[in-house]
Amino acid sequence: MAICAGSGAGIASGHIAHVLYEADFDFRLDGFGNSYTGRREGIWLLLPDSSAYRHDWPFPFADLNVAVKKAHESALWCHWEVVGEGITLAAADGSIRDLTDAQELVSPGSDFRDNAHYDYRQIGSVAWWLEEEE
């Protein structure tokens, strides 16, 4: 059974507690004036059962087959909890990761229809958007 369940057959948005996006961009110049941007990005799925997983696959996280992912890669799953104003992850190896600065992605609603193809580098086009600050 594949980790990608396919469009409409993966995890339902009602079975996702939070989707967090963290990014770190590093802009630099070399000695010849050429510019480079280093990107370190991560999408974290937090499920209602307090399990969490970093989605690094080249398909939308909504197409994830959670049962297969948990069965075959259980060591990659973490336990999440709200601590103060943020969220922390506890990995199987005992390490703790703070996601306080991560941005929460929100669903545009069940009536949303995405007519464009999925592009991993443009995570906002997947049917989840960065939450606007009020």
C-alpha cells in the first residue's frame, strides 16, 4: 500500500488538528556579486491524537495515507503538545523541537476547488493558506 493515497483518498481536513509551516531563508552574496538564497522549509501535520509528522513528500499532505505512514515510518512521528503560547514536539529519540515561531496554515473551506496543479514549493496553493494576522 502506498504512502500517497491519491487525491480525495487521503487524510480528511477534519482529522488534522493543525498544519504548521516553518521556514528559514538565508540570503548571501559570493565574492563575485552573485546572490544565493538558502531555503529550509517544513510542513508539520499535527493530528488530534497528539501525533505529529513532518511532511517532506512531493505530493499534497491531504493525500497522505496516515495508517501506512505510521506503520512503516513510526520513528519519524512525534508527540505534540501546546506549551504556553506555542507548540512543542517530542521525537521518539527524546529530542524536543519548539514550533512557537511556525505559522499555522488554515483550510479555505470544504467548498474550495483547486484547479491548478500541486507545486511543493508553493504550499499555499494546496488548499491551505497562511492565517492572516488581525
